[in-house]
Amino acid sequence: MNYFNAFILILIVPLIVFSCGNDADRERDPGEAVPEAGAPDILVPYTIDAEGVPGFRQDQLRFRDYSNVLNAISVIATVSRDSEYGNEAYRPELYPDAMMERAEQWLSMVVQIDDYFNEEGRITPWLEESAGVYEASGELDLSLYPHLVYAYHIHHRSGRFEDNEVLYNRLNREPTNYLVTPGRYIMNEHYRDGAFYDDSGVMDHQSMSYALGALHANAYAWVAWKKPGGADDMGVLSEQALGHHMGHTPDDMVAIYRGAAAVLDDAWDSDRSVYDFGDGTEWDLDAAGAMIRGKKAMYDFLYMFGDEDDAELSRTIFDRTVAMLEAIAPLAEPWGLPERISFTPDGTRPASGTVSLYDWYQFLNHLGGGYALDREREGTSMYLTEHRSDVFDLIGEISDEALLGAMEYHLIDGRLVTELDFSDGSVTDDRLTVSTAAMFITMAGNMYRKGDAFERASDWDSVSEEISGRSKELFDISFDHLELLDNAF
């Protein structure tokens, strides 16, 4: 890195920081006038019908839909490089111009979401229309946080845009508030004596999982700062400077993770390979995924920033994370996992007859999207690489079966559905929801190369026609749904 680039980073990195049907659903024609007072410029719907008409649930604009579309756009932008979606073998027109345009779109959406939904890290679940004005409404929903903070991933991949210096710097500067404040808020307002509580003061498997999942972006900022190669990124900052912007130093976060580890240890049920926080061993699938992602950041952080006792604690956390995944994996069918899972001494059992495709895609992205379970680099714990390399194969097998299953069971006339019957994979809700489509795009872009069934476009000439054809079909599903999203708002 030359002096000028280092100087630019020193200026901008402090700003980066790390860097079921409903009768109340209402349709709005794309050209119909909408209330302007108090309304975001971008109106993201809840559903898209067969004619492409967007539907709004109870006159609400839901944060969940905005967040998921934002993540889908970031994945499309970053995977449209010339070796993947933008390769000559697939859609060469995407690279570099359309790739850059998607990054610009992502930045525009961040401004809208940050302005209307984010109050110093406390996220408004929805905006509700009343007398032509959209007002913040709804009780705090911690389940929004694990994939909200996943928005950091475009910063992680910002080097893919470095040929456009202005855009590169904007990606590493403008999203700061949105990327930083949620995790800081969770640590400041929802943590006490090792436990994370929801807004009503309850600690259970949901509050613990969603809150730990919400910290993984803040943890990643420090991990990127310390690991080899960090000098080209966060490492241009001193610990004091980064700590000022993050709001929590490594020592602060080690203390929080130590406290949480004690609570986790007390709650661990070795016979069921899951935690019981007093609410039993029946878990929501999205909480299980959030716990796996959150504990990945937790054990890496304790390993890198703690003492020898913390390193030993880190290994225990890792082992139990893998045990939890290994307990869940055998329950998966090609069409997915149930919304709720019962952990028993004889293995996991479905505690729901429904497969929510949104929750299933969330779970998969927790396994392999961004700073996820399989993300290991020099300087981090490297537990999978050094002790459990078989888990890479397990994640690959889960990914292949899930993506092949999606292509077989999740589509009607080329459109993703919302829910299936877990017993046989039959469709029980054929609506297309925006969050389901967006999470599929996000998950598929991150997971498709984890196994052996799919390959990136630049390598299609070196694999079988079956693999290249299947990969193109998978890419097409994502872009078909991206077009539906584009036309709906």
C-alpha cells in the first residue's frame, strides 16, 4: 500500500468503523400515488402477486423486508464480478457497470432505512400509514437483528469496487451509523450479568440467540482489525480510535462474552446438544441459526483477544456449536427444516409441521454467509480447519441438498412460495413474499459453491454440462426474482 492510499484510509476508516394469507394485506398498483409526508422514497412491499403487483400488509412498511432486500442487493452487487455472475459465460453485461449500479442502489437504500427505521440502534419493526403519514410502530423485535447486522458484508467485500475510487470510499464511509449502532445498542441496553434480555425483560432462547447473532458484526470489526492483513483495513486505526467509534473496546467485549459464556455453560444440555435457558429445548429455527452465527464470533473473539482461560473456553463454545449443528442436520429434508425443532435425548424432532422458506434460507445463510461458521482465516481460531474439517463437508452437503431441493420443491411457475408441509414438501402457502425472495438471493449467492453440485461461471468449461447447466438455472432463479423485486418498488 502506498503512502497516499494509507493516508486516505486513515481519514476514512474512522468513519467506516468496520467498516399464511392475511385479509389485511392490501395491494397497491406500482403507479398509484402514495403518501409523501413521512414516507421513505423507496416503498418496499410485503408480497408480489402473480401479475407483479406489490401487496402491503396492513398499510405497513416492514423493516424486515427492507433489510432483506438490502442484503440481496449487496450479494448481487458483490457476486456480479467477472468470475461469477458477470462472467462471459453468464451475464457479462453485469461487470463492471451493473455491479457498480447495484452498489449505488445499496447505498441509497441504507440512507432510507437508517433515516426511517434506526433510532440509535433501536430498530422500528414497521412504519404504519395513518392519515397519509408513515409513523414508527411496533414493539422491538430482536429477531430482526442477526441479519440486519449482516449488512456489514458489503464492506468486507468493498475491495471488489476499488477500481471506482469514489464508490469504494462511499461504501466504506456512508453506512457507518447503520452498521455500528445496532450491535452497540444490544450491548448497552439488552445485556446484564451475562444474559441478554428482550424488551420486556425476559431471557430465553430467542433473546440469547438473537442478541449474540446481533454482535457478530461488531466482533468481526475487531477480528478484521487484529488478524494478519488487517493493517490494510481496520489496522490503520489504533485500538483506542477504533474502540471510540465502536463504543466497546476488545476488553469490553471479552467481558461481555465471558459473562455470556457462563450463562451458556449453565444452560447447556449435553444429552440434547442444545441450551435450555428455562424455556425448554424446543427452539425456533431462526434462533438456532442466529445462535450458531453468534457463537462463531464469540469463540473467535475469546480466542483472539482473551487470555489462556478464554482460549480454553473458546474451544468449548466451538465444540458445542458444532454439536448443535450436528444434532440439527439429520432432521433436514430436501425441502428444508421445520419452523420449530425439539431437541431430545434421542435426537431432534420436528416441533412444527411447517417449513417457512424464509427461516430455512436464514438458517442456511447463517452457516455460510459472510463471517459465518465456515469462515476461517489465519489469526483466527481455525478450529474447523485444524480439528473438525469434516464440518466443511457437512455444510457443503447441507448446501447442495438445500439448493437442489429449492429447485425441485420451492417453485411454482418459476416463483418461490412461502411455506411447505414438512412431512412431504407440499406447498401450503403459494404467495411470494419479498423477504423470502430476497433471502433466497442472499443465501444462494453465498452458498452455491459450498458443495459440489454448482460452480461459478468462470469454471463452467472445466465441469460437466450437468453442473454448468444446473448452476445457470440457479443463477436464473435469483435474477428472475431480482427482476420481480425491481419492478415492485
